[in-house]
Amino acid sequence: MENFLFFIDRLSAGVGKAFGWSILVMTAGTCYEVFMRYVLRAPTDWAFDMAYCMYGALFMMAGAYTLSRNGHVRGDVIFRLLPARVQASIEMVLFVIFFFPGFSALLWYGLPYAYTSFLIREVTIYSPAGLPIWPLKSLIPLGATFMLMQGVAEIIRCMICLRNGEWPQRLHDVEEMESAILAEQQDRARIEAEMHVAGAAR
């Protein structure tokens, strides 16, 4: 089961990291536009459209990657203090009530929306560049599919936690500073407890 979970995590990470290059494209395009607009006094027609397409692609396709690393923002001031089984129960209820219906609807309605856009080779009507936006709209059902796949992995994690009483391992790329500090405090407390036990044994 762990191999299955890590496979989905790695798939989500691969897709998210691939679309992460959108940031460089967006940055390069924006820098070029600033240079053209303020130095050469010749603004481009396409820079704004390109920027929101790149940002939209990143937003849609990096969601599953962020979910796989448990990186989405949440108000967990109280949640983190609860026992692992209670956390898993809350997570599972929220996934079933909100997550799966929401992304299933996004997939269900996104497919014909993207297909129609593809058939007419839709372009943006808000700029003279006429940038194609049907590729961006095709990412709506694709992104929803990856989110649903990752959601299945998260539900399985909840079930494992309910059974074992602790959260299963997950892949990590970058640790939050808060997580690193908490881990360091736990290690320090464990070492102090071991030293105390060793001192008492003497």
C-alpha cells in the first residue's frame, strides 16, 4: 500500500514540478515586457495574456503536488493538538463532503467546457494578440483528475491512520521552518529524557 501511495505522490510531484517551469517563463515574459514598455517605449500585445496563462497553468497543475506534500494552507491551531485518529476522522469527513464533490464537479463540467474550446480553437478576445486559450482550458479537467487521484491517496492515508493510530509516511521535498523547529524540539526533548533516565539508573 505504501508503494501505491508513493507512486501517486511521485506522479503528482512530477506533474507539479514540470509545470513549475511556468514561473520562469512568466518571469522572463514579464521582464521582457517591462524592458520593452519602459525602456524602448514599445509595449507588447502578448505579455499580459502569457502571464495569466502561465499562472493559471501552474495553479491548476500544482495543486495535487501541494496536496501530496500536505502543503495547503489550513487553520490547524487546534487540529494539530488532536490525536492522530481524530485528525484522520476529520480529514476523511471533509474529503468526502467537500473535496470529492467539488473536484468531481470540476471534472464533469470541465470536460465539455474544454472540449468545446478545443473544437473552436478558442483565443482570448481581451487583447489584440489573440492568444490561444484552449490549451489552458484543457488543463481544467486534467488538473481535476490529478487532484482526485491524490485525494484517493489521502483517503487511504486517513484509513491507515485510523487503523494504526499514526499517520503513514509521506514524501517530502522542503520542510517548513516551523516543522524543522518542532522536529528539533522533539529531538532535544527525547535526548533530555534519555539522559534523565540514564542518570536515574546510575
